[in-house]
Amino acid sequence: MLEQRIQQQFFESADLQYQVAESLSRPLAAAAQMLVDGITAGGRVLCCGLGLSDLDARYMAALLVGRFEQERPGLAAWSLDALSRQVDATAALTRQIQALGHPGDMLLLFEAQSATRATHGALLDAAHAQEMSVIALTSNLDEDLRGALLDTDVQIRVPHSRAARVAEAHRLLSHCLCDAVDLQLLGAGE
């Protein structure tokens, strides 16, 4: 019984990734182009997430600064610290966006669990006030977030209600974005 449950985790994850491959390729391509355009114009990528999604933001920033699969110069990206000394993580992230964001920069927001407009509204409003573009990797439950995004922003919505499946998909989406950025900047690798 335990083995079947474990196998079911694999099947559910694989099924989700197979189901969304076609529908998410267009917003992923738009997000990758936004990153390339912003980076080549001198913009920086500020990555953030609340809760466990903060770890996804840190991972993505590390891939951009370090490398994905090809050697390349580091890209100007970093993860904002949601675990700062402030009790309110949203307020801490908002303050960092206000202090560090500049016109032409991009906010890369990860959210594997549903969030309210109030939770992310402050982050998006701060980014937009700094004339930053937003790429939001979200779950199926983030309906409120859609209304806070501008036409120039990109939302990549993983249509699943389980945070674990969404987080797994976000890891793949991060890899897809890094691969697309590297392809645009470096050409096809080996």
C-alpha cells in the first residue's frame, strides 16, 4: 500500500507536467523573452516567494547568477529575503522591492500556494511603482493575483490545487526559463 501511494505521487506529478506542457509553453516563452530583453538592457532580476516558495526564488536566483547547464557570465539576479527580522514577510519583501528595484528590473514571483490579493498586491504594487515588469509563477488558485498584473506582466499558472505538485512544476519552469535564457544569450549548447 505504501509503495502504491509513492508511485501515485510520481504518476500525479508526471501527469500534471505532461498536461501543461503545451499550455504553458507560450507564457514561458514570453517570460524568457522578457528576461532576456531586460537583462540585455541592463535590468536585474529580483526573485521572491512567500513560505516555501522562498526556496524556489533562491534556487532561481542561484541558477541565474551561477549557471544552469552551460558556462556563461553571471546574470544580475538575487533573491529577496522573505525571512528577514520583520515579522510580516510581505512587508519585508515590499520594502526590499521599493529599496532595490529600478525601472527596467524584473520581479520574478513564486507562489505555490494560493495567495490573496492583499498578500501579493503590495508586492506587485511596489514593483509596478518602480516601473518593474513582473513574472508570476503561481498555482491554479491565484485568481485574485491575475487582476493585479499589468498587460506587460506574465503569469505562468500551474493548474493544480496541491501545493506539492505546483512546487514541482515550478522547479521545471525555472529550468525551462534558464534554458531559454541561455539559448537566447549563448546559442545552442552541446
